[in-house]
Amino acid sequence: MEYTKLYNGIKIPMLGFGVFQIPNYDNAKQAVLTALKAGYRLIDTAQAYMNEKAVGDAIKESGIAREEIFITTKLWIQDFSYDKAIKATELSLERLGVDYIDLMLLHQPMGDYINAWKGLEKLYKDSKLKAIGMANCYPHVLADLCETFEIKPMINQVEMHPFFQQKLNLETMKEYDVIPEAWAPFNEGLNNFFSNSILTEIGKKYNKTAAQVALRWNIQRGVVVIPKSVHKDRIKQNFDIFDFTLSQEDMDKIASMDIGHSEIVNHFDPQFVKALHNHKF
């Protein structure tokens, strides 16, 4: 496993396991147990995923020491105020069955995320949260947050893969010492991702799949990746990316794949923003 450090000195694995779209308790618990057995030590969940309890129970059942596992969860827009952020965090601690959370993110920079961030700052100072960050921040939003608050985000979790590389966002994160983290590192399979000719050809050189090449590419850019799967073989395969290094030529080939926008979501669409605000759980 490779690691990086947040600006406060906290160490985080470069590869984690995501549990998005696994709301079923048994399925989520089993997936996390499989991932932990395979060697993953970063588990990424969210209140909106409806599986924090399954994650916490799997971690307990695994027998792995709590301090060896980096737990990330996220607050949803409905809890974006100072008081609500603190109360919602207490609920996450309870569902996860832990005394502290390694990383708490605000899931979207929408609603009253300003006061929600102030709530996270207090929880961070009280050591309930070891690190705090944002998700889905585009460069101008991230820069504003970093220029405004006493405690800057330590991570910005955004969609990031060969088809949507977010170069300006990466540059902005580097300027403010914010660690980038990629959700949907496989573009959710869109654009024939797993059979893409460039990724597949590069993979042949290293005896790796297109998915493994994509994960390795992001890691070599300094991006933490959190692939998700419920299939045991793919969970293991996604972990098997630390025995090769892409050449600069290969990195440049992948850089040419960028289409400059998401094929999954459009955060600039007013109707999409409205839908996020109306999503309750």
C-alpha cells in the first residue's frame, strides 16, 4: 500500500474502498469484510449511502485494530447548519460504533455549507474528527473556502478519471495543499471504459486490466482513489496495483483522453441542484 499525508500530518492510504449504491445491510457488510481481508484500510461511506452501520459492524467483525482503518463518511445537505452538522456527526459516530471519524466530508457545496463547515471545525478541534474536507468542489469554490476559513479542507473528493481529469482542480488543490480524492475512478463504466483501446493497450505492457491502469494513473498523479465493487474478484483485482509503475509515455497517452466534462452528473444544471436539495433520507 502507498500512502500520502494530509497537511495536518494524518496519513491516508492512496487506495480505498467505496460503498456507494450498496444500501443493503448484508451486501454492504460483506463487501467491506472482503475488502478488509484483501488489504484495504480506507473505507469510504456517507450518510446518504444508508450503510454506515454495516460498515461499522464489518470493521468490528474484521478484528482489525480501529487505528489501522481510515474511515470516511459524509454529511448531506439536509444537515448543513452549525448545529445540525454537529448532531448529524454524532449520529454517524453512533452508527459506525466508533469514538472518532478519520475524515468527515460535506457531500456537496450547496445549502448552508458555510455554517456546516464551522460545525466541522469545532468537531475537528474537539478531536471527534481527525480530518475534515469537502466533496464535489470545483476550483472556484475550493479556492473560496481555502481563502475564507481558519481550517482549510484537507481533502476534496471529486469525480476524476481519464475522461474527466480536472486539471485546473488538481492545480488548485496543489496550491492550497488539499489532497485530491477520486470518486467514480472508472467513469461508472461509461464510454466503454473497461474496454477502452488506450487503457487496454497500456495494460498489456504490464499484464494489467484497463481498470488497474486507470487506478494506477490517478495514484501517480497524487490522487487517492476509492473504487467500488461487490464482486470478490474485482475487489482483489483493484487492490493489485502496487507492483507496477506507468511510464511517462503512458501517462501522456492517458492525458490525451480527457473530454473535459462529466458524463455522470452536471452540477451546473439547476434541475440537478434542485434534485439534490430535495433528496431526503
